[in-house]
Amino acid sequence: MVYTFRIVSDEVDNFRREIKIDADVYFMDLKNAICESVGYDKHQMCSFFLCEGNWEKTKEITLEDMGSDSADDVYLMDDTIISDFIEDQGQRLIFTFDYMTDRSFFMELKEITTGKNMSEPLCTLAMGVPPSQTIDLAEFEAKADAKAASAIEELDEDFYGSDQYSEDEFDVEGFDEMSFDD
């Protein structure tokens, strides 16, 4: 069985990759195919997250066991076969490639081709320039600050209301009857 995954980024609008891969290989093979398709270093810490339809993370499949104290099972890319966790067309994953700033690709299983196998993964579509694999923390914070400032500027007076006080807006009827002795 062959899976076709579509990969997009929330950082670059015109970025897209499609990877065809045998369903019975390991997540490590998928990670390597993604890294090759975008020119990333394969040795950087990264993880796949299985997601619900609304991109809510459910399970993590990671490159290395970081000694989690959690009672949750630890799934490693080297030991976890893709088809053991991904079975349905439309299933979603997040591939986090930069842990410091939580930057990720969003993935969806677009097609399942039964009756075929592949010996090597293949990038069948490469559009746009991928985001850089790592980003300087100061640069990341500056971008986040600029984005927050832009969002604040978009809020107008209607959001906060008028700065003019009007006694008519304050209903004092019944106020005197309230008891504050409780």
C-alpha cells in the first residue's frame, strides 16, 4: 500500500510538498523523505503528532526518547511503522521540526493506493521555498511582537467602546436596594 501525504506550512503561503511512501515503512523513513524534500538537516530533534480533525495533538512519535516521566507510551520513529497509526484518508499529522520555537508542517494523508509498494519514498510535488529549519530566537520574538502589535492596531474604537462617559448608560435604578452586607 502506498500513502500520499500533502505537507503545508503556516509560515509560507505558496509552500507545498507531496510525498509518496510505502505504508509499511517506519516514521523515520517519512521524516527523512520530508527533510530531503526541503533540504533540512536530518539530525535535528523533531516529532510527528497524530491529530484529530481540528489539529488537536493526540499521540507523539519522536526521534529520541527524552526520558519522559509521563505514563504515556513513547513511540520512536525508528520503531514505529506508519500503517500501525495511520489508516484513513484525510488523517492529519503535525511534523514539528523546530522545537525551540514550535515550528511545524501540517500534513494530511491525501491518497491511499492499494496493491502497490514502493522501495523508496518519493517527493512528487515541490512548490515554493520552505521556511528555514531553524530561526534565531531574537528574530522569532521580533516577528511575534510585530504580529501582536499589528493585531492590536487592527482593533478600533468600536471594539473597546467610546471613551466618553454617559450617565444614561449607567442604570442606577435598583442599585440603592442592593445589599453588600453578605
